[in-house]
Amino acid sequence: MELKNQIGGFFLTLRTFFKPTITVQYPDQMRDLSPRFRGAVGLLPHPETGREKCVGCGLCPQVCPMDCITIGVIEDDRPEAEHFDEWHPFEHYYMKGLDPLEPRSKKMTYYYEINETRCLYCGLCVEVCPVEAIIMSHHFEMATTNRGETVYDKHKLLDLGKTYMAELNERLDNEAKAAGFRGIDDLSGAPETRDPEA
């Protein structure tokens, strides 16, 4: 019985030996990720201002099971600090009673940090966000020799969000062209009729 199993395993290996390989030579080659792949958390930019869409409601750090999200307002002690142009509802939420016209208010800025080493990539922060400001990007190559680099600030998170949106628009544009449209901006009309003889 053992000899029969060994011979069967040998022929299985021999049969597979002549089939084309499917090994992906990472990192020179990359697999196509599923659209629902959950990578590093990112912040989506507002389409009009380019700033983050976050309004500072504080739901994401409350729902996070690992407490890896930290948000709040901090005073920039640099003499040349000027953050008044960056003010939006986030600062008003955390600094109630502070007059935006006070000289001290221009030194106030908010921080939004995510410790990616603690993140479970569960997506609860994405689901709970009332303004859809958080996404799970396709970024997964986070290896580093410095643990401090795995704490992403709002600028890094915004970059991830912008990269994700660019990838999403490119994928949707390709799908639209495959469906017969001219592109993602031409989805209102009927698809182009193709000449079967072309």
C-alpha cells in the first residue's frame, strides 16, 4: 500500500512537472489585487478642497478594537506656525469655545495618526465613518527597519487615499472601455456600437 502511494505521488509530480508555471516573481511581478482587498487605512481627499474629508466626529477611534487610531488638536509651538487656513470643522469640534480670530487659534492644528502595526484591517472605521472619509487602500508593502515609520500621519494617509482613488479611476475607466464606452467620463449615454467587421 505504501509503495502504491509513493508511485502515485511520483506520477503526480511528473505530470505537474510539464505544466506551465504560475509562480509570480514578486517583487518584479505583482498579482492583481481584488477590488475588495483590505490594505493600509487611508484618508480620502475632498474633491473641491483637496483636504481630508474628515470632520472630527471621533467615531473611528471609538470603534477601533485595537486603539490604533489617534485624533485630536495640538498647538504648534513654532514661531512661524500659521494654520488658520487649514481650519475646518475638525478643530471646532475639539476646541469648543475658541474664537478662530484669536491669535492663538492660528497655531492650532489637528493630528490624525494610525499605527499600522496594530491595525487588524477589520474595516470597522470605514463602516462607521459618516462622511466616507476613510478607505482601505491597496497598500500592503509596509516593511521597514524603523517602527516609528509605521505610524502614519494625516499627510501619509492622504497620499494613500489619493493613490487609491487614482487606481480606482483607472480600473473603472478600463472597465468602461471594455463595456463599449469611451471612458469613465462617458457613462451617461449608451455604449458605442462596434462594427463586427472591424
